[in-house]
Amino acid sequence: MADPQERLEQTIRVLKDKGCRLTPQRLAMLRILSKSEGHPSAEQIYEQIRADYPTTSLATIYKTLSLLKNMNEVFEITFASVGSHYDGNKPYPHPHLICTKCGQILDPEFGPLAGISQEISRQTGYKITHQQLIFFGLCPKCQKAGQAPE
Amino acid sequence: MADPQERLEQTIRVLKDKGCRLTPQRLAMLRILSKSEGHPSAEQIYEQIRADYPTTSLATIYKTLSLLKNMNEVFEITFASVGSHYDGNKPYPHPHLICTKCGQILDPEFGPLAGISQEISRQTGYKITHQQLIFFGLCPKCQKAGQAPE
DNA sequence: CATCTAATTGATAATGATTATTTATAGAAA
DNA sequence: TTTCTATAAATAATCATTATCAATTAGATG
């Protein structure tokens, strides 16, 4: 896990660079996300924020998440069956381990790419049932089109 | 790709085994899914069905998909940013290649697990930007609990 | 410090995919 | 044919997310 303090400062720097304001609500969110060990959902972030800022709107959470995603300062795990979850500590794609029953999400340590499942199972105690590996990119047609994403 | 005819017959067998009826709408769906080269969404299946059965309801599509999922006769790609898509030809987890612009989904050929992205890029012409690898299973707590999934 | 203005917030409506509900229909079994 | 149950169709409900817009405020400027 990256140093939360450092992540926080980095994100603040990026926000300022882009001319974005640092509101109290945003700062509170950045604090939560810079740790974000539990890969919180928007709803969970919302609940945490409301402890300090009871009037905060869920819309603000979503808007700020969207902003941070565009700056690559938060990574969204958009797997449908668990809903969207966010990682502001490691804001880039990486493998995840999801409990299909309770929805807990872990970041397995991840060295070589062979015998992985077994290794992860040993590390975490999870009984691994299946995995999903998805590659993203631009198909040849879209590369040629060279237009903005829809 | 598996032989669509064989997949169709296999799925029909499983349905009968479970005492499910083979209605015209279902048969039409099974035909589409046994090919399902394009990994269609529920909406896309709906449109295809309506060519032959104009009164078919979207709810029926969803119910049948749910039925087939439970029998492992269709695999659901539940990645949020592209919505749910279905594969009735290879009804088990496998890697996918998704164009982040047009949403096209391919099944890359997939041998060893090293130098994969580069290999896939060569095969398909995609420019690969990132990937997502997700492991699923039961966390230690849920294994002990031994209850039905929520 | 006071003023100004665009960025942001909060409240709420809208959206869109999926699920639930309810009534009608259609094969299978008696 | 009658009865029974699975399924279909139509539609309402749900739920996460996004859009809208008036009110507020961060932060620059004087």
C-alpha cells in the first residue's frame, strides 16, 4: 500500500494544477480515498463523509469521483455484480480478489503470472472459484477513426 | 469457438433434464446464444428475437438468461462500463478483449500467461491500454459461515 | 478586508438497466 | 376435457448513477 499522506498530497497537487477548488467536502473525500483500504463504494464514501459533513449530497460524491477518475487519481472497479468500488491509494489497474458472498475486495500480492490462483489462495485463505481477465484497448477501426470516445 | 449446433443440443438437453419447457421464444434465444459470436447484450438479443416473435417481452429475455446462467449454459460478462453481455457458446469464464470506444468484445486466443498483452495485440490489431484481472472466491469468514449466498 | 465570478454544492428529477409482480396462456398429465 | 403448473407478456418497481439548476462559496483581485 502506498503512503496515504503522500497520496493525499499528490492528489491535492493535481487538483490545484488543473485549477480545481479544494472544498472541505473534497478534502474529506481525498482523505478517505487516499487510504481506501476497503475499496469503498460511492455509498460507503457518502456515509463516511456525512459523519463530518452531514449535509453532503450523494451527487457531490459522484461528481468528485468522476473528476478524480479523469485525472487518474482514483481507480474504479466497475464489476457489475459488486457495483462500482473505488481505490484512491493505488489509482491504476491491478488484480483484485472478490468474495462472491460478502463482496469483500482485496488486493492480492502478485508476482509472476503462473500458478497464480493457488498462490493467492495460500496467501489470503480465499477459496478461489473463478477469475476474470479483461483486456481493454482500441480495436483497429476505432484507432483509425481517431475520434473522441463516445 | 465451439460448434453452435452441438451447444444448442447440449443446452436443450440440460433444459429438458431440469424439467423446463422448450417454448418457441426460448428456442429462438438458444439459437442466438449458441452462436453469440458478438457477445450480445440482453437488448441485442431482444431485438433479434423480435424479428421472428414480435410480441416477445424484454422481461422474458432476462428471465431466460437468468435461467441459463444458473445452469451454466450461458456466461455473463458483467463489466459495468459495457453493461452485461452474454456468451452461450463458451459458457464459462475466459479472458475478453473489449474496445473502450465502440464496446466490441472479442475472445483472444490465449496460450501461456507471459507477454500476453503484446501477443494479443499482435493477433487482433487492438491497441491495448489496460487490463483487469479479477479473482473470485469465498473469503475465510464466508467459508466458515457456510450459508447460502445473499 | 471586500468584492467578484466561476466552480462547486445540494436537492431533486431523470435515466436506464434489471427485477418483481400480476394476469393470461399453453402444454402435460389425469 | 379438465386440471395443474411453467411460462409469457405487460407493466410497475427498484436501484445505481447522471443530469439539472438554483444557491453557495473558494479563491483571485483590487
